[in-house]
Amino acid sequence: MIGLTTEVIHQYSNNGETIEQVTISHVETDEIQVLNVDAVIVNHGLKSDFGPLRDWGWIWESSMSG
């Protein structure tokens, strides 16, 4: 296995407007789990370079200083 992903979306169900249920499978065991959901957030990865955000004048926590 490459990376940290242990589950992947296998299937989803919707009502024509929103996703209501997601079926995920474990990448190593193929175990299937069905989840009722209010929303789905897809994270394709994160590059922790906050670049231009620092110029907005926000106060950064030490863990976000990059």
C-alpha cells in the first residue's frame, strides 16, 4: 500500500441532489462498510504551503507556521 489511505469509496447513493450513503472498502481486506452521510469531503492531498494566506494578516498558530 502506498500512502495512508486505508479505505476507498466503492459506491454512493444519492437522492438526485445530495449524496446520502457511501459504501467504502478497505484496500487490504476488501471489507465493505455502508455509511449514511450528510456530506462528503474529498481530500486529494494537502501541500502545507500557506504562501499567500500569510499575507492576509491572520494570526498563525505555531503548528501552522510552516
